[in-house]
Amino acid sequence: MDNKATFNIPIYKNLSLILKNSEALILDVWGVLWDGIKVYPEAVTTLKEVKKLNIPVILLSNAPRRAANVENKLNKIGIDKSLYNSIISSGEVCRNELISKRQKVPGNNYYFIGLDEDRDLLNNSTFNEVKDIGEANFILLTGPRSFNDEVIKYSEELKSCYQHNLPMISANPDKVVIRQNGEMIICAGELAKYYSDMGGFVKEFGKPHKEIFIEALKKFKSLNTNMNKRKISMIGDGLETDIAGGNTVGINTVLITSGILSQELNTKYKEMPDKNLLYKIIKRSKFIPNAVAVTFNV
């Protein structure tokens, strides 16, 4: 990407102009609507405005859990299901790919690494969790077991998995997320990278991989077969996930700067980023958004 292309990316304080040119929205959840604990201040108001404009919305989340579980959690924090059309989670896609056998694994026994609340991802299937690495056929990874964990804590465990030649199936490609208070939390993507660097086989499901975006486009097509794909906007805070994935399927992409990039940009919520620093980060990533907005706000 050259400097000229980089400096042509418009930066908006809000989404008003973007919404005028959008026939549908695909929204990231963590980093756009909430930070894992709190809803962003304007998120619900903005969703209500989008609904008034009759713009269909699909939430596309790298949450490593069933879509129904994501829906329940959002409902508890005030994001009612009436404010969007559908949720697609990386966990749901991962589950479907394993159960349908489209993703091949060497057997039905898996060794689980993740939060207890995500342990039910393969419930009511032919797959079984085992506690002993030696009895497992593959690793099912949803993330660290605690938000306070560092990758090094899993080094010996992952080394043992590698020695047993276990493929890793990861239900969340995200490497890190940032809370509104600036706290950084590692995600499954960091553990998967560590395992891959070790030489282990890793298959990830979720953004930026094509399967989850194709699923979203199919849902929009069922709502409106004449929808212009270039007027579908992916709005997210991750260059390597949201923007990269949107670029892959040829839809409009909008980068939110108040999420994962806020730490590197050294910005507070709703604060305009330094343009030169932002363009430098975008150039380094090689994933080019069509536009930038500070927050999910109208």
C-alpha cells in the first residue's frame, strides 16, 4: 500500500454519512458495541437509529460460543435482539464445521482450553471432552481459562499437546481485546499463534476467515436478493479480523478507532486519533478500510 492510498482514507467523528450510503451493516460486537463488561455509551441509541432507517444488521462476533449464548449475554446488558436481525458467532461456525465433518479431525475426543462458560460448545454432539492430553484426538481452544492469564502459563501444556501431535481447532482468531479502561486481555489467537510457532497445526474459525463472512452474506441475500454487495458495510475495530475479512469478500469496511487500537493510538473514548499515526498503523497492517470512524455513533 502506498502513502497516497493511505492518506485518502476519510476519518469521521460519527457514522452519519456512512449510514446514508449503506444498505446493510455487519457489526463487530466486542470493540464496537461493548468491551466485554460495559456497553459503549452510544451503542444502543445508534442501533435504534439504524433500525429507524430500516437498515438490516447482522452481528458478526469472534465469540467462541454458541450464537444463542451471545444473544443471551447481549440481552442482559441492554442490547435487545429487536435491534438486529441475526447473530453469527465464530463458536457457532466452528461447531457446525466440526459436526458436519467439513472440518476433519482425527477422532471425537478433544482436550479443552478456555473459559468454563464456553465448555458447552460441542455439547449434544458425538464429540467428547477428555481431561488427559494423551487420550485426546485434537485440542478445542476458545481462549485462556482466565482473563488474567498470559500465554507463558500454557507453554508446557501446549508443548505436551504438540508432542502428542494434536491438531488445534480454535473458535476465536482474536489475539487481544481492549476494555474501555484500557486493559488489554489476551484471546485464543495468541495461544494459537504460540502453538503454530511451535510447529503445531492450527485451524481457526471466525473473522477474518471467509466462512463466517459468506454466512453473513447469505443471510442478507435471504432478506433482499437485490442488495448491492458494495453497499454492505462491515464496521469493526480490528484491522486483522474485521477489515481483512471484509476486504476478502469485497464489501465496504469501516474501522472504529475507540476499540482495540485505542491503546496504540493513545486515545480516550470518542477522542479523534492522530491521523499520521493511524495511517502508519493501517499501512503496517496492509488491510485498508474504506473509511474510519471514531466510535459507533450517529
